[in-house]
Amino acid sequence: MTALDNGRRTWSAADLDTAARSLAHKLTAQGTRVLATLMDNTPAWVVADLACAQAQVVHVPLPLFFSAEQLSHVLGTAGIDTLLTLGALAARWPSAPSSAIDIADEPLVMVRLPFRAPPMPPGTAKITFTSGTTGVPKGVCLSADSMQRVANGLVQALDPLDIRRHLCALPFAVLLENIAGLMAPLARGATCIVLPLKELGLEGSSSFDATRFHSMVQRHQPNSIILLPQMLRAWVHHLLEARERAPASLRMVAVGGAAVGSRLLAAARSVGLPAYEGYGLSEGASVQTLNLPGAERDGSAGRALPHARLRIAADGEIEIAGSLFSGYLGDPTPTPAWWPTGDLGSIDEDGFVSVRGRKKLVLITSFGRNVSPEWIETQLRDEAAIGQAVVLGDGQATLSSVLWPLRAETTDADLQAAVDAANARLPDYARVHRWTRGRAPFDAASGMATPNGRPQRAAILTAHADALGIPST
């Protein structure tokens, strides 16, 4: 049975195991304790991940779009002693000992670094780095058991869909694709279609060519895909403009990373995309809830998956249990039995979870009204002209927004019409009174977003405060 398909050759589960054992032996022989991968989505990445598990080496997946400063911070903080990367990238460390290695038909370079592993929570198998509001990545330590529980929960929940081919459309360095898009399908015995992200139309953290993506989906005919909301929005727009429909092979398009919006989901269904919203976070080893065919509720993030438990605290904060992380790197504080997510939400009588936004992001206007900016941003992104939006205005009489258009040719008049349409659905205290076009893409490269696409609000405010006429601090 085929486990991986890169469009040129295939690998069986036995092929992957053989390659992983060979690499695991090498890692053990040279005394590697912490391995970082700085690579594209390729079968070699998958082999490296499996090898780390076999050799009990801590794996630190690094996104290719991390800045030089972020990479430097992560390498030292995590005590990475071995880096597996492409030859061109290995040149960044010219004085470090290195050796060529071929993994799954891919020529790579193994760089030995002088760092030593710091104390970590017992059982740490993987460290995923997520950017905070300052852009400095924070290490989330995960055990093999927690990650496997999530993968098994997804296998159980998705079993009725009989997923046999999954197209990996997000970077493996993003935990959502790593666990839900790789571990879970492989555990089920499905085939993972693993292609370099550029072939799928994705470059950096947010440049996405929906036309190219659609052609690749048509070519490979997957049953499932995981997307970020902005990717779904661009794909839906392409299908509507081209008057095309999604391939009939698709049974599940899971969407996460940010609120999706009911209008976008409805538009997706109208062109044959079976899109379903979910919710998760790194501290819970990724996905916690998911809408499913026949078990969905408009405006919700779905019900808890088999591995997850959720409850609502007295102040409205969502708390989770069942697949928690082991702790933050460098922080000895024990992980509580129930983790406060920082998200506000509710759970209805049927178990569907609704997420209102981040607890710490609630804006309080000068008139004393509490407003979740993410609620308004979802309304703005429901308009076809708007690709991304960030709402600001804490302490101000009215709200402002920074907008990034879905297409470069979108005019200011188009954006104003979109804002007017969104405002018409909102109460007066939640309407956007001023807006400006973004000065840079909302992505990790510009510093305007985290690697998984969440906006860096402080950076966005600083870069646009003058245009909006509001204080930057």
C-alpha cells in the first residue's frame, strides 16, 4: 500500500520504515539529541520525523519563512545540535561541520551545531515554535503520546469518510499539517500526497496562487485537504470567477487557524467544496474540535474530537484537557489538568463549540463597550474584496481597520463598499469608521503575522497608526 506519493514516485510504509531506521542509526551514532529540520514538504521530511521518533531524538521542525533572527533564537533556545537542511541553506553556517546525506531521493546537508539541549519536560518528543505578539517564537514541548492521541482521535472521527488520499497543503513545520495531515492519514493507512509547496502555489507563509492550486488538486484527486481561511477564500474566488467546481473526489476540506465565517463556508459549498471549520491550538497538540458531515452547526467550530475534552470557565474562557502539551521550553511551571486557552467561547446543549475570540484581544472603546475584534474581522473577511483584516481601536471612540485586499487590482472604492456591507450587519458600536490599506502583506516575512497566519496586532498597529490617526502604544 502506498504511504507517500510525490507525483514522481511512491513509498510504501515499509520503504519509509527502512529509510527512517537508517537515519535513526546515524543520529544515534553521532550522539544527536535535538534535530531541527529546515526543509520543504518532501518525503525526506517525513523520514526525518519518523527517524527522530525511532531514535528518541527531539524533533524541532522549522518553517522556511522564519526570519534569520527567529532561526537564531530557536537554534540556541532549543539547544539544537544537528540541523538537516538544503545545501543552499546550509551555507548560512559556513564554519559549522557538515556532511552530505541523501534521504528519500533528496540530497540534503547535515550541519553539526555547537548548542547543548536545555532542560526539557520529561518525554518531550517534538518542540513546535509559535510566534507570540512580539514575534519571538515560544517553544511548545509535546510528547509522542499526546500527538498520537490527537492522530488517533482524528482517525476515529473521520473513519466514516473513508479518506484514502490526503493532499498536504500546509508546511509540515505547522503542527496542524504535521499531525492532522501526516500522522493521522498514515496511521489510517491512507496515502499522503507530498509535494513541494511551490508546486501547490504556496510561497512563503501567505502568497497563494489559487489557480495553480486548483490544477494540482484536479491532477492528484485527493479525498481531504487542510487549509487556512485565506487559502479557502482565494480558492473559492477562483472557482466562482472561472465558473468551475471542485473535484468530486473531495470529502473533507478542514479549515482552521482563524475564524472562517458562515458566508465563506456557504460560498465554498456552492462550488462543491466540502469545507468544515475546526478549532485547536499547539498547547493541545493541535486540533480539538471539528465540524463533520452530518454533524455540523453553522457558526461553530464543531464538537470535541474523541481525544479532547472542553469546558467553559466562569469568565467565558475555553479550557481543554485530554492531549495537553508537556510545558513551555525554559519554563518549569507544570501544565495544569485543564489548560486555559485564552479564547472566549461557549458550548451549546448539543456540544458544539463557538469561539468568540481571544480573551486578551477584547477592545474596550472609550464609551465602555467590550468588542471582540475577531468577530468584526470575520464579518469583513466575508466580503469578496477583503483578503485579511485587523480591527483596532482600544480606548478609542470608534473602531478602525487595516485591510489587505484579496486581489492586487482591488480599488479603494471596492474596499469601502465591502466595509459598508459588513457594517450593515453589525451594531453601531462594532462598525468600522476608518480603514487603511495594508502597507505590507500579513505574513511572517513582513512581521505582520505569525507562521500559522495569525495577525501580529502590535506590529500592524505600529505600522499603520499614522494612517488611522490613532496612538501606536
